[in-house]
Amino acid sequence: MKKTTNLLLTALMLIAFTDNCNAQLWKKLKEKAEDVIVKSAEKEIDKTINGDSSSNDEDVESVEKNDTESKTTVENDSNEGLSLDSPEVWRDFRFVSGEKVIFYDDLSSEQVGEFPSRWDLVRGGAEVVKINGEKAIILVAETSNIITPLFTTKDYLGDEFTIEYDIMIPNLEEEKIWYMKHELHFNDAFRNSDAEIEIKSAARIEGWAANSNFRMESISVGMQNAWHHIAISYYKGKFKMYYDSKRISNIPKFDLEPSLLGIGLMCYSKNETKHPYLAIKNIRIAHGGGEMYNRIVADGEYVTNGIIFDSGKSKIKSSSLGIINQMVNILQDNPDWKFDIIGHTDSDGTDATNLTLSKDRANAVKEEMVNQGIAADRLNVIGKGESQPLNTNSTPEEKANNRRVAFIKK
């Protein structure tokens, strides 16, 4: 029976995917890696049930997967054959992050195997693991999980905010997933979700927001067993939601006033030996977003901490290109405008290192804008390092606000 199942699974994968010569090798590596997560999660849950709250990082192994062997590509709509990291995929991305970070969790200070300390549990279970050397939160209950950021107030979102995070999409075929529902809650009732992303075995993203009248655009999930970016913007009743570079929801009048964030999952799998887990990381909530042109006209500058770079490096994360794309459009519409691009860092590292890093990051922004057709002599690069902090650099949120890029109109 096992042999017959494997043959059937192999045939299905050959039909569904055109470039799959390493599928069997990937499958073996993936199963070993996923077993680590499942066994670690079950072990820690058993400890909690039995009253043993002790934890040892050595008991929870890091999940390391080779990028070229662990990712399966399905149809990619209009970007067939392009990597998710390719700038061409994100050229039409228009999401603009909020300018004041109120919650930022990259999990860097978290202990693997423990419940994430900056979150509260509403339902189910969650814990911190490592995936490809990076810390992430997995939601571990088999049917329903909900976690919410810890805040001193229950009404912290306001009427202008953005929410961003990365989500790991499991391999639907390997995990035998036929339906997965990713829930978002924006009030403290937590009974009914206010937006849902439905991930189905046909490898499509669907769902709805506010109510069933606002269906999300159906698009391909893209790369499976890989990280994808979720971005949400809310501006005085207007709600937009993005999956990677695609806008999947655009609601002119949201049917509720958001107050807080809850993230949940329901997953249905025919896998009898293990349960697939959803993982999330790099959660960012910020006030503001948009209004770039008006702020430049009014203030002569636009300052953003929404252009995110790899830690300690000047490589721009693809999900940050929305801001740069918008600036390119503004410069194209105003051909006589010129800007100083000024980079700032937080206080981690030495003064000299941060000064160099800030200039390198500002230059990376310039290079991307030049690649999109803006003349190089319209953009001047300046690095300020950590010399002009906005705060004390004492919390993750303060550091996130200090890591910023300023566009100063000349």
C-alpha cells in the first residue's frame, strides 16, 4: 500500500509541476526537516500538559533546508519563471508601510521552544522554532489557533495603520492539505474572523474581507514550502490587502472599525502521521502609510522606516519595493524635482560600521530608482549612521523607527 501511495504521489507531482527532476530528493530532505518541527512541538506541548515548564534550546533542533531543494514552484500567474526575490515581480507593487512602528517582532530575543513572549494566546497553541536559521512562530493546534500581540490597550490600531508579516506556505501535496484558512481578527471578540485567506489544494489563494460581499482576488500561491509576504493597509475605512506583490483585496468601506490584531489558522489535512503547521515571522505594525506626495509638497521631505534591508546589509527586501516604486512615480510626474536620499541606522554596531552601512543602504535605494529610469544626477546619497536617533534605541520598536531612509527635496 505504501509503495502504491508513493507511486501515485510521484505521478501527481510530475503532472502538476514541469521542472521537478529533484522532487524525490527534496521530499526526503523535507520530511526529515518537518519531522524535527513536529516532534519538537509535540515534546514541548507534552511538557506543558505534564506541568514541566523547563526548556533547553538543545532539545529543539533548528530546521535547516536547502533553498534549491526545499521549494516547489507552481504557476506564477504573469510572472512565470521569475524568482519571488526578482525586482521585476514587484515592479507594480504599491504598498506603503506606516511611518511610526508601534509593534515590531523579529523574534531575535526569543528562546526556541518557548511561547513567544511578546504575544498572548487566545486559542490553541504556539511556540518559537528555527526555520533555515531564522526564528519563527508556529501555531501548533490541529484545528484552530489565535495569537495576538501584547499591548497595554485593546484599541491600538487607530484609523491609519499598516500590518506586515511573512508566512510560510506548506507544500500542499506533500502535507496532503486540502484546505487551509488563515484568519485575521480586528476586534477583541475573536469569534468570527474579519478577513480570511483560503489556501486550497488547487494551489490558489482566495478568501474575503469584512464580509462575503468583498471577495479576494484568486491568485496562485506561488512557491510552496517557502516564505510569502502579507501586507495590509487601512486608511480611514479603506482596506487593502496584498499577498506578495499582488493586491488581493481593495475595499472602499470596511464594515468595522479595527482596534487590534489577531492571527489565526485552521488547517485540514489527510496526513495521518503528522499535522502541518503555519509559521509566521517579522511581524510589523505601524501607524500611517500613504500620502507620500502630499507630505513632500507640505514638508519638503518624506521619511520612512518601511524600506527594510537584510540585517547588517544593504540588500533591500523585495517586499519594501512598494515605497520605492511610489517615489519613482512621483519623480516621473515631477521631472524637475531632485532629492537627497539619507540613510540612518539604529545603535547596534560601531559608529564607523553604521556610518558606512547607512550610506550603502541609501545608495541601494538610489540604484533601484535609477534601474527604474530615474536619472542618477537627480539623486544624491548621504549616510548619517546612528548620529541622529529619534529615540533611545531601547526597544525593538525604537530601533525599527531609527532604521529609516529620508527623501529630502532639494
